[in-house]
Amino acid sequence: MIDYQVHTLANGIRLLYKHSPSNITHTCFLVNAGARDEPQQKDGLAHFIEHLLFKQTERRSTNQILNRLELVGADLNAYTTKEYTCIHASLLKQHLERTLDLFEDILFHSTFPQEELVKERSVILDEIASYQDQPEEAIQDDFEGLLFKGHALGNNILGTEESVNQLNRDDIAGFMQATYNTHQMVFAVIGDYDFSKLIKLTEKYLGTVPENTSTKHRQKPGKVKGEIITFEKPISQTHGVIGSLAYDSSHQHKSALLLVNNLLGGMGMSSRLNLEIREKHGIAYTIESNYTPLTDTGIFSIYFGTDAEKAEKAMRLIHKELKKLRDNKLGTLQLQQAKQKFVGQIALAEENRLSLIISMAKSLIDFNSIDTLQQVFDKIEATTAEQVLEITNEVFDNQSLITLLFEPKEEQE
């Protein structure tokens, strides 16, 4: 049973609504434009725009923007990914109109004054420096740079010091005109409202936004060969990422790979990697795997951090677990337990209603439909041991695995 409603405005912007009997509302405005859509040499532009949206509009100062929701106890934030820009807020039910008014203002009437560009450029350069001081964060970005070598998906979302220093108002205007397609925007709400009144509210604030039918041309990344790359850094531990390209968000094996990832190194202390490497051998404090499906490709990665002298053993144990999954078909009980655990975690994650409504908005943009919770469960339940074997032999193939290591720099005598 469909448990959401959609209304499309004349300009293409869609309203997505899911009812929830609560006095707390979670809402987001999702734009299908991210770091992968940036022109060459303009790395960090999408993220730069996301920052500047909160700075000044035709009728509001920076302080007025920041206070508009905080004064009523609401939480306003935003983020940029490789494929999306998202503004979101959590608020008391009665403040939705105030929130929508602000969303419309900052997204479609920001003025991007020069003094704010200079100020925010400095803030982002500090953010870049901060990430470089966190090897567990920096190594993920560098790994994706290797995985998507020569492709826009390999660019750092924050950009580089050089690229951020060169971004200007013309870049901003050009990017927004080229990528902010109103037919690829969703205003999503989860809360307790009458849908017809919500439509009127959305028409009032978003109905006059000019239609933009610009078309993006996203190029699919090519395959890369497996390799091992090591960098010395002024750090105290060895940090490593092992991974490969994976399935895109519409691939028939996506749900099955999500299940495999959860079994291998997903949430909880009972994942195979955590039991073997942390609990049994006491090697790594953090060991986890992740699978991120994108519209035309995907990223699978395993991250670990450990003492330098234990890194080689940690990698050996990781590859041992991958080999087990490639060589041995899961038993009936093993597979059923993996499904049961994953389904339970997904059900609990539904309690995070902000994440839920953002996920639904993404699905609406990507597929023009949204799976119910039962449909998600059914796809997981349909996974067979034969499928798992096929997936692990394809995604965990040694020939395609890239390994990136950050090792402590040896002190000079």
C-alpha cells in the first residue's frame, strides 16, 4: 500500500508528503545537483553554493536567515553530496509555513554578495584543512579519487584550496542555471497535515518559481584496475581503505549487496569483520564496510584503523573474510540470520524520520516512485545464497580491489 502522496507544480517542483501523527515535522528540499555536475577546474562549487545560500537574500540578511527558524526552536541545516544538494529542517508542526518561506527565499533569491563569498571561502578552506587533520575522513576522499580517477566523481566535494580560491559569482550563476532543474527538485514533508492545505501552501511559495528544464549530462565512470597505494603522513596509526566499484542504485543486485555489506561489516558488533578483527584478534578499534549506490555506479569500501605493526595482519584477515564469501555459499541458517538482522535494523532506522523523508525524496527523483517498507523487506528476503556468491565474486574480485594506506611517517634521525 502506498503510504505517501505527491503533487507536481506547474514548474515541475514536486511536493512529497508522508503522514506521521506527531507535533514534530521534518522537511527537506532536495535538488538533483551535486559535486559530480561541476565544470572542470570548479571543484567544490556545489558545496560552496550550499554554504552561501545561508548568507543573504533579496529581503533577508545573514542574521535574519539564521534566526528565522532558530527563534522558534527549529533546527536548520544542509549538506552536499556527489549527486545532491539538500536543505533540511526539523520543527514544531505550526512552523512549517515559516520554514517553507525560508527555503524558497534562500534557494531562489540568494544574492551571493562579494563580501560573503570572501568570508565563506575562508571558512571552507578551514574546513578542508580540518578534514586533512582527520585521516579517517581524508582517506575516504582520496580512495574515491583513485576509484574514479579522471572522473568528476573522484573530485573532493569540498574542492581544493586552489579551486575554491578561484570560484566567483559567475560560476555560481552558471552552475545553478545549468543544474537546478525544477523538474528534479522535491520539497518533502513528514508530519501531521491535511494534504490539500499542504498543496495550497506549496503552491503559494513555490508555484511562482520560474521553470528550469536544463539538462545535465552525467558521464558514467569507467573501470579501474586494482592497485595498492601507500602514503606516509604525520599520523600515529595506519589507516586503510580496501574497495572497488559496485552496483548502481537501479541494479537488480543492489538489495542483495546491501545485505552482504551489512553481514560483512555493517552496523552492530556482530559483523564478520568486527568479530574476526576486533573481537577475536584485538587489532582494530574501528573496522567497517560501506556500500553507496549512485545513479550509474556504486562504491564498496572497507575502512580500518590500527597500529602500524598490526596493519599487515589486519589486511590479511580482511582478505580472508572476503575469500570466505567468494568461495563458500552461505548456509540456509546463516543467510536467514543475516536477513533477519538487516530487516530489523532497517525497521528501526525508520524511527529517524528526517533520514526517512530525505531518502524518500531521493527515491522520487531517481525512480519516480518509492518502495514501501514491505517492498524493501521483500527484496531482501528474495536474496539467495547463489546470488550472494555471484555478487561477492564480482565485487570482491582481487583484480579490481583498490587498497589505499596512510602510514605513520618515520621520524628522521
